[in-house]
Amino acid sequence: MSENKPIKYKTIAEVPEYVVSEASMLWNKTGSWRYLRPRYLNMVPPCNQGCPAGNDIEGFITLVGEKKYVEAWRLIKEENPFPKVCGRVCYHPCETVCNRQHFDHSIAINNLERFIGEHAPENEILEKVKPDSGKSVAIVGSGPAGMTAAYHLARMGHLVTVYEADEKPGGLIRYGVPEYRLPNAVLESEIKTITDLGVKIQCSTRVGKDISWDDLDSFDAIFVSVGVHKNNKLGIDNEDAEGVYGGLDLLYNLTRGIEMDLGKHLVVIGGGNSAIDSARCALRMGTKVTLFYHRSRHEMPAFEEEIFEAEREGLKVHYLRQPVKVLIENGKVKGIQMRQTILGEPDDSGRRRPEPVPGTEFDVEADTIVTAIGESAELDFLPADIETEWRRIKVDHTGQTSVKNVFAGGDAALEEHNVAVAIGSGKASACAIDAQLRGIEFDQKSIIGKSGAVSVAKYLKLGKAHSETTETDHVVEFKELNTNYFEPTARHKMQKLDMKDRMKGFNEIDQSYPEEAALQESGRCFHCGVCTMCDNCFVYCPDVAIARKAKEEWGYDIAMDYCKGCGICVHECPRSAMVMEEEK
């Protein structure tokens, strides 16, 4: 009797007394009852879309969990040349969109990225992904945007020369970030992986002074990323008096080793990261520091953890206060007059506008005043046909300016000023420049999700990570997950340098995760929208229609001849990596 044929009974006596199958039921193809069918579909994790640098975050967390630390480093380096830097100074917006926060606490993604950076192989660079093109690109500025563009363009086979006005490359991540947050040795090691690709850097070369813009005509494309080095003025009396410094000027002097006498009491005006960094540096120099900000804590643009740590170190912060005039004696600072403010209607930034309260003026004694109310780029070297607006270079989503083959990115072109956004802009322009030089169309499908950064893996169609091989731009929300298979667990905290030791100098404060903490933290990840082969679909299928693929292959096969479309597999998937579709 064939396995695939039904059993026939000749008499009632031959029929079993209870329902039972005495032979194979493979002849009964129950899939014909189906009007919906399941399909495996990797979707976009919210962290991946939320990363301005375009990292495959879910992918590298998976590799950490498998103890494949070098592979995780390589996966990050496909998109971002600065994992060690970002693991220290990125403000990690990926964590603010992490679905885990609605369950217990978001994954410590930034700490895991730093852990991966600490396990980077020495003297290893990623191979080029395209042959030499014979095309050349000039990069103006060696900050994170410029060096990211240089890195990707070099890997795509182009000849890259970077022009840097300062003595060493790195831009504001070298001269504007104190060593207690980012040691120079860390930055140097990652810049070396870029120059090892053949990128040339000409330091102490300011475009518009040491060389002219016309000198760049020999290049096939130009990327401008000069950063914002000019401190904005307060617009009050005596702000040019001796003893008044811009926030970046103070940080530049300290990172260059220039000694400064800040006196006994320093006042900082501002609420951004430059203001907080200036204050924390002054505290390490033995100065009493008070910071005044004209809005409330809620509107303060500095990173929350930086404000918290500054207050722990002794910074006094006063909100809803604005400067009126600098008080001087014999041409030198002796204090500053302040007044109270109240918050009115929102301004162009979306934050409520601070309005002065008449008659609330008061004087504050100070030996030194640091003004850090924002910075702008010096763009006088640009030709007139490159359009600017609001003291920024006008660009589209790829960094294209009003002049063909001239692109711009980083702080000089974007409203948001931080390392991750700068890296994302440099990468987007690198892909757009490569497409333009090769005469191909820049594919909008290179975007991660609906509104994320450009992915080099998607642009080059490398398909090296689960999240880069998705067929959808749908970003998984928390409500789509089946959290019955997870248990609340505590987020691992980053260990920090003891307070007494940190205030003795500029030693790095944050300490790397030990391996056990990194493994446990990676294990907390939901892996939203990405199949991890947990076998739930296989175990719960009532028709035994799902089977694992061969050992060397990833995923499952669904025998559609027997799948009735009940949807149990989709419902029981913890990660929303399956969908039900109408039968066609």
C-alpha cells in the first residue's frame, strides 16, 4: 500500500473504535483549505533606522551574543569608520527608540559598540569594495564627516586628498572633545585605519588662505565639511574684555596644551555640549564653576548624562537666567550681570522663547567668563555660486550643493551638530559622489527603513547582514512583538572612574564593559523584526508544515501543501519576523 494513498475499509468491523491515523496522511494536502499564507520577512529594527550613522545595530548585537567580536567590528566598519569614537561620544538616539524601553530598559547599545571597538583587531583594514576608478576627490576638513566620506570613497576605489587647516586631523572630535571623554590615542587609531586605505591628509592647509578654491579644480568632486569653529556672540556690552573666552576657544587651548589661568570663579553662559565640556574642564583645573542657561532643564540641548555627571563633579547650574552685560575693571573681567527670564511662545527651533523679566537684574562675581551659545562655520572661502542659508551650506539629502560635483556635510551644512549625524552625512555624500562619478543613479532604496541614514551595504548591495537584506521598509513597533517569551532584566551600567581620581586630571571616565556584561546585555535584545531561528514557528505549527533548512542554510521551509494558514506561527513569533498574506 502506498504511503500517500488513503486506507480503505471493506466492513464496519475494520474501522477503529477511536479516531487514529494508521498510515501516512501526506495524501491529504490540507493546504488547499488556505486563504492566507505565512511568509518569513525580515523587517527593520527601530534602532537601525534611529542610528544617524547608519549602523546595523541588530546585526552587531547578534554577533556579540555569539562572541564574534571581530566580525561585529567588521560589520560596523562597513558603515562607520569610528566605532571606538562613537562608543564614547555618540549621544545614542538608537537607545531612545529601542523597543525594549517599553518592557524594562533600552539596550545599552552605545556601551556594546564601545566593547566591540575595544576588541578591534590591530592593524587590520577592510578591503576595498570596488576597483580603482581613476577619479579623485578633495575633502575640505578632517572632522568626522570629512574622514567618513574619505574612508568610503577610498574603499570605493577613488583617490582622496583631505585638506585640514589645523595641525592634526580630527576636527572638533580632536579639538572640541576633552580627553576624559575621548582619549587622543583612540582617535589616532581610527584615523590610521583611514589613511592606511591610501587617503592623503594635508594638515596646516586652509582652503582660501594656503590654497585657493580654484586649486581644487583638478579634482573630479569636492566634499566640504569644515565644521563650526566660530563662537556666536552674546550681543552684550564688554563681551570682548580680557577674560572672556568662547567655549571652543577654551577647549582648543586645553587640547593643544596651552596653559590658562582661569582664576577662582568661572561663569559659563550656554546649555549645549560645548558649555558642559568647558565647565567640566575648568572644574578639573581647580576652578569653581557656575553655569547659567536662559531656558529650563527640559530645553537644554546638552546630553542628559553629561549634565548629570557635571553636577556630580560640582557644577552649579542656574536655569531661566540670561546675561545683561559683562562687568569689567581696568579692561578685565570682574563679573557679569544676569537677569531672570520666563518662557514664552516657541521660536523657530520649537523650544519656548526665553523672555526677560524687567527689574530682576543681579551681579555675579567672576574671574573668567566662557560663552558657549552655539557655533557657526566660516564659509567666506566658498565661491558665490554655492548657496548658503542660515549660515549653513544649502544641501539636499545626499549633500549635493547648488554646484554639480560639489557636496557638503557635517556641521557646516546640517542643523544638528553631533558626531553620529556628521558620520551619516559623510557616508551619504560618499555614496552620491561615487554614483555621480560612475554615471549611475543613486538608489533611494539605500535608505534604512523609512527615514534612516544611507546604508553603504544597501548601496553596494553587499547583503552581509540580516537587516540589509530586508524586502520592506517597515519598522517594527513594540506592540507587534510577542513579549510573552521575554523576562524583565536589568540593564548593565557602565563602570566609571572614581570621583576622586577623575577630578585629578583628564583621565577617561567611562570604563569598558567586561565580557560577561556585554554578553548579558546583548542577550536582552529583542532582535525586532529579525528571525533568530528560535524554533517557535516550527514547534507550534499544528500541521508540522514547518521545517528547518539544511544545516548550512539559514531559516525554515514551509510546506504549503499542508499549511492551512492558521497563523499560529506568525502569532507566536516573538520578534515579528513573519507576516500573513492573502493567498493569490
